[in-house]
Amino acid sequence: MAAIRYLMIRTILFFAISASVTCPRSALAAPDKYRTSPDPVTVMADGVLVRPLGLVSTVVGSVFYVITLPFTLPSDSADTARQQLVEYPAWFTFQRPIGNFGHRYQRENVIEQKKALRQTISEEREKDAEKITKGAAGAQQPPLK
């Protein structure tokens, strides 16, 4: 009889603990409109599951970036490959706020920046070349009397 009572108490405790762990979060926490931080379950899942997967994807992406370098360097797309295979997974793993999946990685397009920089440099070189040719042409002509 004591064994049955002990088994019933253990069963009731098991179901009570299970119910308290799996009850709706609205019964345990303040409504979302009053929440200033992410849900604790989301933070736990992010720290235990998502961050380690992000670390793995950062390492795998780095390996693939090195493998694809011989193909991306001639096509001038190494920056894009680095951004997608290394920088984004690293940001996702190490810099993203924990439990916040809505925050997006934003970085200006590297290729567009490089094109604009090249154009600026070429324009400056053209201006410098014009100044040099004007200065050289002015030095060769005899002064007007």
C-alpha cells in the first residue's frame, strides 16, 4: 500500500512540475507590450542552440571562402564572398543581441563602394594630369611681351 501511495505522489509531482514548466508564457510573464527584453525562452534557445550553430557556420563559411578565393579574386567578387560567408555568420554569432532575431545585419555593398572609390581616384588623377600638362605647356611657351 505504501508503494502505491509513493508512486501516486511521484506521478502527481511529475505532472505538476510538467504543467508549471509548459504552461503558457502569458500566465507567467507580463504582456508583450510591457516587455523591454526578449522572452527568456528565446534567450535560452539562442544561447544553447543558435549561437553554437552560428559558430559552426562561421568556421564552415571561412573554409569555403578560402576554397573559393581562386575563383572570386579574378572576378573581383572576393569582398562579396567574404561578406556572405564569413562576416555575416560572425556578426550573427558574436555581435547580434541575444534573443533578438529581428535585428538585421546591415552593411553597405562593398562592390559599390569600391567602384565609387575607383571613380574618385581616376577623376583626381585626370585633374592632376591636366595640371601637369598645363604647367608643362606654360613653361615651354615664351612669355608674351
